[in-house]
Amino acid sequence: MNVTTEIQPTLTQISIYPIKSLDGKLVDRAKISTGGALEFDRRWAIIDDRGKVVNAKRTAKIHQLRSRFDFSDPDAAQQLVINIQTADDPTNYKFCLTTEITELARWLSAFFGFPVSLIENTATGFPDDLNAYGPTIVSTATLETVCGWFPGLDLTEVRRRFRTNLELSGVPAFWEDRLFGAPESVIDFQLGDVQFYGINPCQRCIVPTRDALTGDISLKFQQIFAHQRQQTFPAGVDKSRFNHFYRLALNTQIPPFEAGKFLKTGDFLGIRY
């Protein structure tokens, strides 16, 4: 493994999103699941009675939900807890995700106004990209640059909108774009003890165009973002991977033989040549 001497890419933040489309949780370390995901990331998904996922792409109402997860002892089933409330009701509702999932579904059904249930996948979770199913990676400098494109958006809000799993410091903006290659190819790199394959730049949906706490649309967000992304495109990156410029962060794969290893804040990233 050849670690660059000019810069030192360092993992400084790990975010998991236990229930797809709900709030995330910061952790100091994350275990690699048997399916190459971060354990507990998008482990549960909300579905309607036709089996369709209920997420923020489908309904902006989901932005009115605030959730906080207690995974202080994930080996103890009773500690897998969600605390949830709505924007207009400060009452905290608490559910155990292993023993009270039906009760949580009933509460969510009342909130959405139609029947929902929750499904679980402990191996891969429920990623948007079934080919690039690993955690997404972005640099702090990239997110700070995006803040500068939109007066009024701070780093906390940009993080909430783009919902990236792994954040790197010690690198310039858009450095993560060098971690994917030409179509049908991958770039092999290592973060801490874990081997990764860089797949492609992450295509974005309607969700980042909305205020993460209210669901209000930021006017012309996508157009401004795409224009600025093109104007600040880093030299040496394969532009053929950008059929449009509404893309941010790196989609990855983690090979199955890495299951059981841990990523930790403070891990360094090195590219294999």
C-alpha cells in the first residue's frame, strides 16, 4: 500500500443511519457487516402495504421527524432504542428496535396517515445503489466548499442534506473524486484495516434540495450546485463519469472477506497501486 506523502487522508467522522431516511448517529467506530455495509447503517426501512419504501424522495413529510438512537451496547438487544418525536409535538416516544418494532410501525402509520411497517436486513441494509452498496465517502473540505455556494447553509445542515457515511480530513475539496476510475473499473484503497473499492461519484436526488429539518425547498439548489460543481471540477479526474454534475461523494464496495473488521475515527487512507 502506497500512502501519499503530500497529504494524509484521515477518517474524522463516521455517521450511520439506522432507519433509512431518518436522522443519523455519529459513532467512533463501525463494524463491517457480512454484506459489506456499516453495521446498523440503513438496517431498517419503512415500507407501505404494497412493499414500497417510504423515504424522503417520496414524501417531504419525513423531514418533520426527529430521531435519536441509543446503541450504547449493541450486543444487548434492549439497548437498540429509537427516541422519536415530530416537529410540532415535543413528546418523546421511545421504542426498542428488537422488541417493539410493531409498536413503532403503528406510531409511524398514525404519523404518515397510511399503514406502514418496517423491514430489516442485517447483511447489507437498504442502500440506494445496489452495485455500490458500501459506505459513501466525502471530505470535510468538499462539504465546506458546498457551504460557500449557498449563503445561509452551514456545515451541519450540508451534512444533514447529503447524509454521507465517512468524512475525511487532511485533503483538499473533491479529493475523493480521485478514488474512482474509468467506467467498468474500480480503484483499490484501504482505510485503516479495511479494503475498499471506489466505484463512482454519487448521483444525488431531490433530498439535498430541501431543508433537512423542515422539508422546505431551496430554490434552484440543483441548478446552482451543478453549475458550481462543474466550475470547480478537479484536474485529473475522469469527467466521463459525470453525465451531469449533480453528484457528490464517492460510492464504494467493501469485499465480503472484510466482514467483522472495524473502521475507527483516526484511521488513515492509502491507495493501492
